[in-house]
Amino acid sequence: ENALEPIGAALVQKGVNSQRPGTPGAAAIYRRHGVTDETWGVSYAELARLEKRLGGDHARAQALWRSGVHDARVLATKIADPAATTPALLDRWIRQCTSQVVADSVGSRSIDVG
């Protein structure tokens, strides 16, 4: 299964084009805030709904992270299972961050891990 499918499927249900979920306006805002990775402009409200729907899914979180897509990486930090998230994984993720936005998301996960 494609790790990005939950993002696309959730947005298809809302009538959004599955090829480019999110909005160009939101993507532009993310870029103004320093996001340089590919971004689809998926709202944080939508990412929160996906987080609730997916729950903790550590394997999917790692696959989402590997995609390199900003929106997917933010979702990855939200669904990574704290019990399976190691300091080494968080260190790797933080080293791969290309924006403060994603680094903040990884940092908030490190608080959950302890």
C-alpha cells in the first residue's frame, strides 16, 4: 500500500483532486514559512483528522517520512507510535529536516517519547 494513500483518499472523499491534495494557497503559506520540500498544501486541520483516523501506525509513519513530502512528514510525526519511536529515529528525522516547521513537529514528538 502506498503510504501517501491516506492523505489522497481522505481528500478524494471531500471532492479534492487526489493527484494534488491540498490547496495551492496553503502550499504558498507553507513556503512563506520556510518549507522547501514538496508540499501539497494539506491543511493542518485535515492532517489532524487523518491522525485520528489512522491512530498510531509506526510503519506507515516511517513510509510517510521517506516520501519527503512536507505534509506527509508532518503526518508521520503525528502517527508514529511513541513506544516504537527511538531517540535514534528522532535524531535521524531531525537531521533530515529541511524546515523549521517540520523540525518543530519532530521536536513535539520527542516530548511524547520522553
